[in-house]
Amino acid sequence: MRGLGLCLAAVAACAAVPGLSQPPANDLCAGAIPLFPGVQRTMSTARATSSGDPRPLCVGAAANGIWYTFQPPADGLVTVSTCGSDFDTVLQVYTGQCDSLTPLPEGCNDDNGPACPGPQASVRFYAESNTVYRILAGGRQGQTGNLRILATFLERSPNDLCADAIPLVPGLLQTMNTSGATSLGDPRPSCASTTSNGVWYTFMPPTDGVVTLSTCGSDFDTVLQVYTGDCQSLTPVVDGCNNNDGPACAGRQASVRFYGGSNEVYRILVAGAGGQTGKLEIQATLQEPMPHDFCAGALTPHLELLDGGSAEGIGGAEQHVFALSFELIRELADELGAAVGASRAAVDAGWISYAHQVGQTGKTVCPRIYIACGISGAVQHQVGMRSSDIIIAINKDPHAPIFSIATHGFVGDLLEVVPALTKRIRQMRGAPTVCTV
């Protein structure tokens, strides 16, 4: 009996050792331990319980949780990670008081979170400086072990919101790191389905012209979307969205090109494909359009007909070709609203007056578009027309001198090419109006 009493006394003494089997101090929400940016905390969860713990949104089987709090010093991105822990962890972040917790949808993770792959949980969310965030760290299916938990904070990018967009200046390259960007309020670009972490810019062209926006030189996969309107009613710009292989550079850095008006503010969202972030380089350039780039600046063409020496010795067949060619040329000129000129051969044949002759012994013309139909392009003729802005040559001889100065050329019989052009122009005239003067 004395031995039994000693044994019982020893057991009683052992049971009375303070804290030997007590749960950790932060086992309950009310006892949560504060986390500080960049300071890692380590503790064992072996004696943690599930008393009062709510169920995380992202997993049904989690238990033995312990609690922490975090209050960011400013608005920004918070990352909470359990990377380095030796068991399968689960994280859930809440706002509110312990008796009325509200889970953050983006604040729950089981595996493969944003901070590290594998079974150690991590979350990243946008946080406000005046909010206390309560963090439950538990074990998947009740696992326990040595927990390592770390909270980091990155202040939000200054142009994270549309309302805070940074103006772009033509030709000036701007650089920033988008690691502090969120997706708060960002619309989805029309050309990419999975983007996030966007930043905003504006651009107001000083004159009408062709605007090119590029992120060439950035070190991550970018997406560009251009809008008009204010931040509450954005309208995507046609040709204003790009993910890869844009007009300014090939590859995964986005670029767009569109016609911009001088009285328009363009709002530009630059996001990361698949949530990527990194060093962003963005530049806006403006190029004045060519005078004839739009309907209101349409060119007045000049059509030139035939050469081939003197009209002497032209027989009946050749006379018929001259007549038919002239008829076709006049039809095309009527469709284009063009003036008709001629070589010396056509004038000598009497098909048109000398007033229309172009060349060394005739007039010098400088139209914006010069269409040479059957003109071989002798030096004497080139003197009168080579200063034209655009020269289009039609000749069945591929070695005709006219091709050496032509902007564009058709190797073919004008009796076939010209009617085809006329027919196509008539078809285009019958199509819906694209622009009005």
C-alpha cells in the first residue's frame, strides 16, 4: 500500500506540472499573437485544439489551429505564408471580431499558394491599413508539427486604381515594378481571359495621329487594354488590346497601335498574364498620319495612257486597241475622279489633245497617285511625272523602265487589268460607307 501511495503521489505530482499538457496561448481567436512585417514566428502545434475554430472556405478537413493577427502599416498587398513548416498546413484569413468573423475569399489556401509550392499554405490579398486581419493556421486533416509563419507587406502601386492613373508623355519611357499592384476594380481585357495585378496610365495625344503603346523591354508577360470614357464607364478601344506579338515588338510583351484624337483621354490598363508581375517598361509614341490615310484626305489620282513612239504606221488593229484602251481608261478615271493624261504617241494619234501630253515635250505633273497604263517609261516621259508621290505601273513587259520608278506595279495587259480595277472599285462603292467627307 505504501508503494502504491508513492506511485499515485508521483502521478499526481506529474499531472500538476504547470503547462505540461496545456494548449498554446493562441489556441483561441481571443489569444491571437500579432505578426509583424518580415518577422517569422515558429511554434509547435502539437497541443493545439480545434475549440471554437471555424471551417476554412477552401478545405473541409482542417483542425488543430492556432491564431495570429496582422494590421498592415498602409494599404497594400499582404502575403502570409507557412513555407518551411514540416506538416501540411491550411490558412484562412478573416476580418471582424472573434465572435463575428468574415472570411476573405482570397484569404484561404491549402496547397501550392502564391508564396511556395507544395503542402505548405500561403495567401496573398489586398489589405487596408485600418483593418485587423485574424489568421487561422491549422493542419490538413488534423496534422500538427512545427509551424513557421511569416507575414510580408508591399505598399500598393501608386497607379493601382484607374482614378490614380499616371500620364504618359510622347516618347518618354516610364519604368516601374508592378509587384505592389492588385486587381481591385480592374476590368477584364478583351483579348486575354486570365490577367491580374494591373496598373493604370493615361495618354492624351497633342494632335490627331497614330498612337503606339508598347511594353517592350518589360521582364514579364504583359497585357495591354486601352479605353475611352471615365473610370466608371470605360469603353474598350478597337485595336486597343494585345497580349503577345503586337505591332511594336514580337514576343510576350504587349503593344497596340490605334488612331488617336487630340481631344480624347485614353485610359490604359497594363496587367500581367496569369497574374505575373515584374519590371514594367511602357512608352507612348505619336505619329502624324499621311495626308491621304483617311477618307477626308483622299488622293486625286492621275491616269496616263499608252506610249510606243510615233503614231505613223498605226494600222486598223492598232487603232482599235488605242480606242478600246482609251475607253477603259476613261471609265476608270471616272470611278476615281481622276484626270487623264497621255503619252506623245496617243496625242499624235489624235485620241487626246496636246494639252494632256506628259513628258519632256509636254507637261510636268505631280499628282499624289500616278497610274501609268501601258506606259513603257522612257526617260523623256519620266521627266514629266517622276515626282509623283505614288506611281502605279501597269505593263505586260516586266522589264519596262517604268517599273524601276514605280511604287507598285502590275505585270499584265491593261485591257485585262484596268477593267478588273474598275470593277473592284465599283464593288467597293456599293459596299457600306466606311468614312464620310
